[in-house]
Amino acid sequence: MFSLPNLLTAMNLICGIISILATLAGRIDISPLFLFAAMGFDFLDGFLARKLNKSGPLGKQLDSLADMVSFGLAPGIIVMVMIIVGTHDGTIAPHDYNFQASSYTWFQIQAWMQAVFYSVPNNFDASIKYLPFLGLLIPFLSLFRLAKFNIDENQSDQFIGVPTPLNTLFILFFPLFFYANFSEWNSQHSFVLAVFDCYTITLITSLFSFLLIAKIPLIALKFKNLGWADNKFRYLLIVFSLISFILFYLWSIPIIVFLYLLLSLIGNFQHKTNEIQS
């Protein structure tokens, strides 16, 4: 039961729990770091399980249970907080919070909780104070996505629907970018301010939530061999991801996710074309 791969899976779970606590405390600067760590443990547990020949039904179930917290509930809570942050009257005054995004986020969370649970009148009026709960679409649909993954034999060499870690990676762009640019937030381009509006975040995350259960074949980043023919789209994704990170830094996160979806669609189209021709 307590094999090394299973213990790494448990560390995935612990990182997810700490990330949730940090997010609710307004620490959007450190909560993404714990989810990156969870992704690392999620990769290592499967890698070591295969190398040590420790794969089994228990490990598979533990993996999905941990993923439900780290890549289901934790990103859902982050989205809730980012929707709360995106709900403000006029411009943000960073100097009132010592130019600390975490302080601003904490005060916004408190104001939202007062409005929802204690009916305190503030900026979160009746039309928007329940909007953050739409972030719970992520854990709701992740539950079904992870359960289906466990029983679907067709997802050994490809994914059907966006995998939960990738969805989490996309979501982490929002707190990371907000934290990195908080001190100069009012001078951001109008496009950026529009993207971080509470309604835009709600729309984007709702779309990605439903992509979790969409019947779309996507690339699984598992190399059964190192040959170019079988892995060309995986290699292209890795190369373009590195270039994107160097050129665009935090903006590379959504770029990489959209690139992954695009390459998967191209690969699936090519596969179907080859089947028809053969």
C-alpha cells in the first residue's frame, strides 16, 4: 500500500490541499507553486510505478483521488478567487495595499464572504456575488472526467477531452499574471483588463471546464519509443513550448495550451486521413 509511487501520489494530494488553503488566504503568489509541485509528483508517481513495476488498481484509484483535489478542487477555488478579484468598482489602487496582490486579494475575499454569508452591502451586489460559484464547474466536471478516465480503455495512448493537469496549467496563468503585474495594473492594456474581468474569466473557465468531458482525442505525452514518426507532434509541442516560454514568459502558458489543442486536432485529422487512404 505504502509503496514509493503511492507515497508520491499522496504528496500530490498534500500539495493540492496546501494550495487551496493558500488561495483562500489570498496568497495567489504561492498557491500556484504548490500545484506545479503537484504536477511534478503526478508525473513521478506514474513514471516510477512503471519503472518499478508497481502499477496496479490501487495506484490508479489513488492517482484519481489525488488529482480530484489538486487538479479539480484547487483550480476551481483559484477561479472563484480570480472572479472575485475581477469584480471591482473602477480602477484598483495598488498603493492602498502596499503594492501587494496577496493583500488586495485577501481583502476582496473577505468582502465577498461578507456579502454572500452575512448579507453585508458592498461592491458585490446581488447580480454578481454568486458569480464566483461558477468556478465550481471545474471540480464538478473533473469528477466525471477522472472517473471516466479510470474505466476508459481507449485513453492509453491518447486522451479523450482535456486532461485535468492541463486545464489546471491554463488556469494558473491568471493568478501568476495578476500577481506579477499588480503594481502597474491600471496601466495594463485594455485587452488584458478585459480578459481579467470577472465575466470573461467565468466564460473562459466554463468553456475549458466542458472541454474536460468533450469527446475530443488529444495527445497523451507518453513516449512509447523515441522515433519521430510516432512522436512528431509530441516533439513539436515540446520545441514550440520552449520557444514560447523564452519569448512570451507567462503568456506562454495559454499559448502552450492552445498549441496543444491545435496539434492534437491536426494529429487526429492526419490519423483519420491515413485510415481513409489505407
